[in-house]
Amino acid sequence: MKNMVSVSYDFPKMLKHLVGGKAKDWTELDGMDSGVGLDYFYSHDTLGEVYINIDQNYMSISRTDPITEEEEGIWSGEIEDEEVKKFVKIR
């Protein structure tokens, strides 16, 4: 039997670090499934909506500006990258 690996994420704190605002002000939303990896959606009253996709330990984060409605890439890389690894627990 293979050892099972469990991964958990503290997305509100990660978004505070990468985008701004307070962690408690990031609210998880229901969103569409891209069909590739895991999808997460978060919203902040003034900072807009954020889309997170994780596929094979690679994470990409993009934000939709609440005023212009333009999407911008915020961060992308491996989940063990220095920038985000303190928000990822692998057991």
C-alpha cells in the first residue's frame, strides 16, 4: 500500500500575502470547474475576485480587477516554491 499524501492550503493568508487585504476578508466562492486540476475562487470587497488552479503541484493565481474587469496573473509556480510554501501543508 502506498503512503497517502495530504495537502492543505491556507488560501486566505496566501491571498493576503500575494494580493493584499486582510485574510478574514477573502471569501471562498462557488465557481465553475475547469476540468483540469483543482479550482478555487475567492472574492474581496475591494480587491476583486481571484481564481486559483492547482494541477500536478503547479499553481496559478489570477485576479479580476473589480473596476476594469480585466484579468491579471498574480502568481504561478510549484506549490513548494518559497513564495507560497508557508501557506501549504503537505503530510
